[in-house]
Amino acid sequence: MNAAAGGGPPGVVEYVTSHHAEILSWLWSHTWLSVVPVLIGLVVSLPLGYLAARHRWVYPPLVTVGGLLYTIPSLALFVVMPSILGTRILDPVNVVVALSVYTVALLARVVADALGAVPEDVAQAATAMGYTSPQRLLKVDLPLAVPVITAGLRVAVVANVSLVAIAGTIGVPELGQLFTNGFQLSSDGPYYPPIVVGVVLCVALALVLDLVVVVVDRALTPWLRKGART
Amino acid sequence: MITFESVTKRYPGGTVAVDQLDLEAPTGKTTVLVGPSGCGKTTSLRMINRMIEPTSGRVLIDGADTSAVSPARLRRGIGYVIQHSGLLPHRTVVDNIATVPLLLGVDRRTARARSLELLERVGLPQEMAKRYPAQLSGGQQQRVGVARALAADPPVMLMDEPFSAVDPVVREQLQNEFLRLQSDLGKTIVFVTHDIDEAVKLGDQIAVMRVGGTLAQVAGPSELLARPVDAFVAGFVGRDRGYRALGFTTVPSSVPVEREETVRLGESLTTARDRLAHGWVLVVDAEDRPQGWLSEHSVRSARDDLVTPDALNLGGTLATVRGSLRELLDAALSSPSGRGVVTDGQGHLLGTISPAAAVRLIEEHGSTAADAAGRGETA
Amino acid sequence: MSNAFTWLTDPANWHDQLGTPGIPAQVVAHLEYSLGAVAIATAVALPLGLLIGHTRRGASIVTVANGLRALPTFGLLILLYVVISPHIGGRGDGPYLVPTEIVLVLMAIPPVLGNTSAGVGNVSPAVRDASLGIGMTGREVLLRVEVPIALPLIISGVRSAVLQVVATATVAAYVGLGGIGRYLYDGLAARDFSQMTGGAVLVAVLALALDTLLAAVQRWTVSPGVSGRFKAGTAQAALGPAGAARPGAPEAAAEEGVPA
């Protein structure tokens, strides 16, 4: 089971060919466990951040609560979720909710700062030209805030890929399983293939998701590119 | 005296910021470097305290080569004021001013006491001492910047567009205080600006630079306005320079003013009506200081029986005998009655002067102005 | 949650017994791994960050360090454990401790390095220029001007690192190291949910306490002129182009924290 299967690249190839179905399903669940909380977090953060940018008194409690949630280690949050949500310990919903909480804690402040950073003269000019408040938000403030918000999204999505793997240690099926499997298989001697495959896939997934956000950002902010047509 | 000896600054890539500059900034005087952006004026300034090192040539201060001492030691002996104050945000105003004395090893108590003195000297109240720069307005920050530069009492001051980031009203205040301070202190100042009016107002000597880092002309302000050496300088010095040159000729004490009938605030409108001349009467206060003009129309339509401040036309400017011909002409031109009000040094009324009489005076005394006007626009 | 409360208040859990360390011993162990790693990371990243920020060179080092964030913490821990522990003989915690500390240090470096170099590098050019212009040496500019101005960002980088490391140290219990993480994994293995939840509460409280402590240090060391926390009565609206940005804005601009 261990030394015979060998370490090194040939071992990796063998491991992948014999476990490809499992690996693919883990990769898939890892992907959606990483992405869905970011989408939920964004949807929740936009109105929260807007409120904090619009009403000054909302901002300090938002930052404080966000900071507090941030201090909670992810493993602790995964473990506590069942007793809060009434779910089973291995339910992926725990992971989704916990990571959504982190994303909101990060993004709500980012959205508030980004909307607050729209240059005053631009905002005034838009109002002077007759934009209503909601129109200004959608057509002026939000587009200008996109680069800052996507920067926050990049941090969130890359962090999530690593955090989802930690959920593997309590048995949620995703790429983290490759690490726990590798750990158990190494009890009599090092057996690298699942661990290496896991690290490579996690890094690749993080980079791909980061790239997706960058592409979306570029598509939404054509005016920031050199030689953009107007 | 600061001496540039064929100083050149060439950047890697070949851009020449300053080309073979020879210039002397005399001791105790303000030398203004002025020119369009890219003319190398700031680069020249920064080569004096070695913020930028010359590619070739030497900069001397009182005959000593600046490259002979370490940059930090050199700079501690030279005051430096920049456009956005550059105050240390984490230190209070008093500690900002004390920065250089503390670097020089002065003890904290002495340095602070001196800072408080300087704070007053630049026109800020003592209670500002404990504030942080972020609690000050832009104009206040610039004053603190000037105080900091003066703290170690350096003989030489470098000022890089120190007043260009504040609004025009504050700028004028700061310029006037600069002139007052400089007349007290007599520092050797090199001052960079892109504003020719500021240069003319503040400079004892003005060095106009052109793009490429060469000198176009070095002259005193009236000379510069009267005799620009070429089309570039004439264009840069700008329009109205004949009029502006009048600013350098003082109104003679023998200025031929006409006696003006006046009425005091609080006197009856009937008196005012009796003293109207060509439809206007000048109103003064109890000390004979001019307050404004009263028109025939407002005398007749007023509801009160007395002369009150709110009925006055304040359109005219005032000229003083110690002031410039420019002020005199402006007073004559701006007066609603057509009669320019002239006061003595203390603000008491001397009399009035018509525009025609003001122009005659200019013809007699304003030789430089006439000269400038005679050359016309060459740009 | 009430079970967690019962577990936390049970005196039996607070004493070492039969070779099982009690809660205080596990908390101390957790603190040792965590703070040791932050100390090492800071010793490396702080001088490097100051140098990069001050010279404005070597930004690529920060980029590379930020790339570390894409590594899955847990995967790296397992990998290093499997690679390193067979080579460390003897009993004791060595085989667990060395790979764990390496991972923790790697996790702590990016926030400290990034925030320090950004904090120092973003000091306003006017302030740097004026400081040099009035005769400070490069070293004086760094220590008397750039560090005090960058202090909020530097400390917030250390705060991020601490949170990151305290959280990751919990996961290290998976490979067998002590610390609060033991309660989470032992509780999971034994289906003892009150122990798990109790451990989760403990580690959250520990993280919060450390962060609060550092926030206090930050508040105490950062000049009001930088933080914008002026004494009551002296506050005046900041005006003019040179007026500082809104209080707190520099921190918000480069917040580096990610949960772990």
C-alpha cells in the first residue's frame, strides 16, 4: 500500500490514474465550496457597504463586527456551525455559511471604502447633471468602485481555496481529503502522491479563480485599460 | 552669496534639465527662479542643497563648494520650504518646528521655546503648538513650514513654490508676510515659482529660465517688466506689464491732489446733499478716514435722515502717498465718482485725483513705465 | 453551545491528569507555537519590509511572498510533516513542531512584509523630500519619519499574522501537535461535541484577546497626528490639499488580513 506504490513523479501519475474519478469530484466540490460563499458574500456586502458609505454611523459598527468575525479561526467556525444552524457536522452547508461570513466581514468594509472613495467632483457632477440617487449609485459610484471591490474579491477567493481544504480535516469531501489521505498513508513511511496532487490542484484552483476575477474586473472597467476606445 | 558655476544636470537617457547655468544669488536678497514647467528651476534649486547632484559644474555658498560637506550637514544649515509643507504628520506643530535644532543637538527645552517664538513670528497663535498638521488649514501648514525652515536660523533659505497650493486670498497674505519677515531677517533666499506676478512681487532679482534649463534673463523686477530681452521673456512676463511696472514707482509726496468736500458718518443727509459735487460726496469717519462714496440718487431716496454706512458705494480703491503709481491710477480708475481717493500713511484723507491727473503724474515720474509701454507687445 | 459551557466550566478539564494536559497547559502550548512563529517571521519580514519600502526596490520580493497565500496551508503542513518528520529523531514534539513552525512562519511573513513595505513605501513624497531637505540622513528618515508614519500598517500586518498563525496552529493538532486544536480533533474523533465546541470557543477567545492586546499597543504607540484621534477640543476640520486623508483611510487602503 505504501512504499511499493513509490514516491516521486511516477507515483503521482499512478495515483492520479487510479483515483481520477474521486479527485475530479473533490476538485468540483472544492471549487463550488470556494466560489459560492464569495458570491453570497458579495450579494450581502453590496447593500451593507452602501449603507455604511451613505450613513456614517453604520461604518464603525460594521468595521468592528467585521474585525471580530475575522479573528475567529476557520476550524473553530466550521465546528461551531452545526450547533448554530442545527446541521450535521459534515454538512457542506457549514463550510458555505462560515466562509460567507468571512467574505462579508472582508467585503462589506471594502465596498463601503470603495463607494466612499468616489471622487467628490465626479459625484457632484453626476448629481448636477440630474442623476437620481439610485441612478448615480448604479451608473457612476458602483462602476468606479469596481477595481477596489474586485481587489477584495481576489483576496477572498484565494483565501477560501485554502480554507476549504481545512474543512477536509473534519471530513468534508473536497481536495483536503487528498491531504488527510496522504497523511494516513504516510504512517509507515512517506507517501507523497496525494499530498502533491492536492497542493498542485489547490494552487491551480486559486490561480484560476483569481484570474477569473481579474478577467471580470477588466471587462467591467474598460476605461482603465490603455488605448481603450471611448 | 550662492553661486552656480556652469552647472549642468543631465539625466540618464540624455534629458538635460539644467544646461551650463551661471548665476549668483546675492546675500540678504531674494532671488526668484521663474519659468514654465520643464525649465529646470526646481532642479536648480535642489542642486543647492544637493537633493539633486549636478552632473557637472559647482555650486558655492559664500565661496565654499557645497560638495565638500556631507549632504545632511549641508542641509541642516539651509532652510527648505516646499509646496505641500512636508510637515511630519506624527509630530505636533511645536515639535515639527523644532526638528532641525533637535537634529543639530539643541536640547529639547531650548528648541521648543524657540519654536514657540517662531510660531508667533509667522503669525500663528500659541494654542496651535499642540496641534498636529492634519488639524491645520493649508495656509497654516505653510506658515509652520516656513517656521520650521527658520528654526535653526540658517543664513540661506530655499523655497520651492511654497505658496502655490493655497487659495489666492491666503496666498496674498502669505506673500505679504514673507515680505515683512524678509525685511526683518534679510536671509539669502532662492525662491522658485511659475507665477511671474509672484516673482515680480517678491523678488529682488528675478532669473527667468526657459525650457532646456538655460537662463533667459536675470534682472530686477522693474527692469524685467520694462526691458524684457527677447520675445520669450516678453511673452512670459505677459500682458499689462506696462501697467504692472507702475507698481515699482512710488507716489511722490508732492502728488497734486484736489481738495474734496466730505461728510461724516452720522451727519444729516441735508448736509450731504449740499456738499454733492458732480453727483457724489465722499463720506469719512470721525478720524477723517474715507469710508465710501454717497451718490445723489441714494441721498434723495434714503429713508433715514442721517448718513449711514449701508448707503455707501464701496467700489473705489484707495491710494496712499507711500504706495505705488499703480495703486494711484487704479484708485482714480475704480472710483465711482471719477475722483481717486488718496490718503496719507495713516489712512487719513489727503484729497482726490482724476485719472487725467494721475496719467500726467505717471508721464512725469514713471520713466520705466513709459519705456515699457513704448516697446509694446513683442510676443 | 450550552454543552460547550459545561465543558469549559468543568474543573476536571482545567487540570493536567494522567499525562493529559489541562486547558491552561494547552493554551500556553498554543501561544508558544504561535508567538514563536510570529516572532521569527517578524524578525525576517520587518527589516526586509523596511528596506524594500525605504529604497523602493525589490517589490518583486513582496509579490513572491504574496504568492505564498495561494498555497493551501493544510496541504503544506501535511507535506512538510511527511517530508521532515522522519528525519527528526528522538521523542518529544520535534517531528511535529518543526514542520508546523515552518508553515506558521511562512503564513506570517506575507502580511508583515507586505504591510511594512507598503506602509513605508507609501509615505508621502513631500514628507520624505522635506525630511531629507532639512538635513536628515537616510537612516533618520527611516527611523524618525517613515516608521512612525507607517506604524499603523506595520502593526496591522502583525495583527493579521497573529490571527493567521493562531488559526493555523489549531490545524496543526491534526498531525499530532498539542495546543487548543487537540480539543477539536480529539472531540471529533470521540464524537464529543461539547469538547469540540468548547475548544472552538477557547481558540476564538484567544485570538480575540491577542488582537485586542495588539490593537491597544497600536493605539498607544501611533501618534494622534497619524491616526487622526485628536484630543477632544483640539479637533478642527482638516483643510487644504495637504490636509491628511480621512482618519483610518490609510489602514483601510492596505488591509492585508485574511482569515485562516
